Amino acid sequence: MPLPITITEIQLGKDILRIELVKLHGHANFSARKFFKKDDGQWQASKHGLAFYIERLPDVVAAFENALNQARAEKLLP
């Protein structure tokens, strides 16, 4: 399947966080980038977000799972 592949979009007030698999500099990457709506109604990527080689995705997912578990242990989340 050709890239980009949009996984999901999360509403952030007027903006969105778009989670995608993209190709950057010839490599498959994971991207989580904030987008804002331009005056013409089109979504535009902002400078806010992160991207990394897709091979690092398992490590990043594990880190997010650890953060989720820690937040729950500290009663920051149900």
C-alpha cells in the first residue's frame, strides 16, 4: 500500500492531531503531527509533532504503554 496512510485524527480544539505512516527522505516513518485549518478550509501541517523511522515504532509504543501504566498507577487516569 502506498504511503501516506492516515491511521486516525484526534480533535484538539480547532486543530487535529493526525497519526500517519508517511515516507520522509526515502524512508517509511511514523508521524504524529498537529494540523490547523487554513482560511481556505484546507488542513495544513504545523511545525508541531514528531516523526521517526517506522523500525522504532515498537520501542515508542512500549514507552507510551509504560507512560499509560504509570499514569494509572499514580491515579492520573482511571
